[in-house]
Amino acid sequence: MNNNKHKILIIEDELNICNFVKTILETNDYQVVTARNGAEGKTIGFSHNPDLIVLDLGLPDIDGCNLIQIFREKVGTPIIVLSARTNESDKVKALDLGANDYITKPFGTNELLARVRATLRNNRFAGIGDRQLRKKFTVQDMSIEYELRRVMIGKTEIKLTQTEYNILELLSVHAGRVLTYSEIIKKIWGYSDSGSIKKLQVNMANIRKKFGERPGEYRYILNELGIGYRMNAESEKEEQ
Ligand code: CA
């Protein structure tokens, strides 16, 4: 049975946090290996072939962002960054270097587990193409039928422009995970200029309007201020 467990590497120099994360993950049936500095993390990351790496950005020996680069040059192992920093630019940098998601300290059990599940699930679909695996995405009362490019809320079809649909589909394929502005812009428009973020925000505002969402009550797509957007993950029941 143990062979089926996902193996997660925690790279974190603060013993309290390392043990906190380890305990939560082990309690939830993940196999855990730990490293207390960047050099050890690098060695274990390459030798143990983990399914996921939880990486603290503030390590004593190697900058966490450098470690992301080192891993990304060789392996596609998903990385969730732990950041005590409130500076959005550090998180954006980590994400743009190839981290899959981030969690800001302090964080709770549910948040950690939700991020871990979403990241493992996203990665399982990565490369194969989520649309080939799944024809439909559902979160709460909203659904996307990929082949028909049809979006429904309840029984009402929502008419989106090509661009609006493409943004929605992109976010849904990575549901549960934050996508940075530049990541979305590159995938939707293929290039980025000074007006791109504004263009993205205008499209997002139109999507929200068509969804009947008002500021502060976003049910489907969350704003990650200064970073990007995150589609709510499908409910646990539907995930299985
Ligand atoms: Ca630290």
C-alpha cells in the first residue's frame, strides 16, 4: 500500500515549520522526506525523485529562487513555495521561474492540503492535455464543456468572446493553482507589452460581469492581488 503514496520533499530550515508541514502531510497519507538547507534539498531532490517539493524561499545557504532554477533545468517536479515574505514580486519571481504555486506563512492545515492536492492533480494532467482526459470542468454551478467551448452557469449558457473563453479555459485547466499575469498573457496572446495586463483585466472584468459576479463575491475566479488569478478547484467530491 505504501508504494502508492505520493512522496513529498520539504526543504525548510525552520524546524517548527518543517515539522508542522511534515506532520500534516504524514497524517494525510503522504510519504515525507525533509531537508534543512538548500544543498541537502538539492541532493535529496535529485536522488529521491519526489512527486512534489515544498520549498522555503528563505534558506540559509542557497536562495530558494536559485534552487527553483536548478530543479527546473533538470526535472519537472512540481514545486510549492513557502514564503514568509509579503513582497508580491518574490512570489511572482518564484512562479515565473517555474514554481507551481505558493503559500504565504503563516498558513493553516486546510490551505496546505488544498495546495498540495491541486498541484499534484495539475501535474498529473500536465503534458497530456487536460482536455483530452476530461471533457468537462465543473466548479459549483459553473461548467465548461471543452469540446463545445460551452460555458454554463446552472442551466444558462454564458456567451463569451474567444479571448474570454480562452482565459477561462486556461484557468480551469490549472484550477486550484495561481497563474501569474505574465503566464496568462503569454499563453493567451503569445506576447506581452505594456498594455497587456490592462487588456487581461478588461477581459476578466467582462467575464465576471457575464458571470454576474460582483467585487468581493467572486465564486469562480479568485484575484491574487499583484500576482494573477486562480480558478477555484473542483469540489473534493468531484475530484475523485
Ligand atoms: Ca527559512
